[in-house]
Amino acid sequence: MSGRKIKIRLFFDYEKEEEWVNRMAKKGWNLSSFWLVYYCFEKGEPGEFTYRNEMIGGLGSKKESKEYIDFLQTSGIELVKVVFNWAYFRKKAADGPFELYSDTTSKLAYLNRIFYLFLTVLLINLFIGIINSTLLIPINGESFNHFVGGVNIGCAITLLFPMLKIMKKRKNLKQQLEIFND
């Protein structure tokens, strides 16, 4: 079977993104590449692969990241692609389901990495938005500065929604850790 399909999607929720990619795989469209909002799929057998996405940047050095990816590959997990710190992995569905994080502590550490990334981007957008919106220096393009400031503040507000979801998950995982540590 041959064929390619390009999709453009914007996700702020990594779980919904992963669900969508797995729905595409069940229809026979296997992820072959991605970049921010751009996804490239190749035609294959329906349900051939299961996909997982992950932010691998928090692992430390590039050497540690490479060792981690090599370890996953020895487990039959294939790296699809890494873009910035986000990676997609896949495994043959016939080999059974797979999870990248099997214990509560590692899931919590993963959610913390995502949360702090979103928090950093939110604060940068908020700071730039406030600066542009309250720019006191008269410049010919002042209305443009207000527009850019509004866009930055809008981005910051938009990031609040996935952050709240992550905060709720973090809280639940912390409660699980407390229950099992008592």
C-alpha cells in the first residue's frame, strides 16, 4: 500500500494529540514525520502501530537522551522523529500496548517537565504582552504594538487551560504517592 497524507492540526493537549495520531493509525495512516502543527502520514495496515509522544528534553544531556532512545529501541519501540524536545515513538500493536511511564513517580516528573515548559512560555508571553500593550514610547506603529501585546496575552490565557488540566493530574498523582507511601 502506498500513499501519503498531510494534516495540519494545532494541539495544546499532548494526550489529545496522541489519541488523534492513534486514531489515524487505526485507519491505516501511520505517522512518519511531524513538525509543530504539520503531520505527515503514510498508508499502512490499519492498527499496525501504537504511538506515544513524549517531551524528552528534561532527561538531561544529549548523551542521556540518546541512551534513553537506544534503550527504548532495544525494547522494540521505534523512534518516529524528535522535534525540539518532543518525540514520537511507536511500537507494533501486535506486540501489545506500551507505556513510556509505568510508575507514578516518573509520570509525575514527566508532568512537571511539561507544566514548567508551559509556565515558562506563559510568563514570557504575558511579559511581552504587557510591555507591548503599555508601551509609552510614541512610535508610528503603536497600534501594531498593542495588537502584538494582545496576541501575546491571548496566548498566555490559552496556555492556562492545558496547564490547569496538568495541575489536576499532578495533584491526583501526588495523592496516589501519599496513599502508597503511608
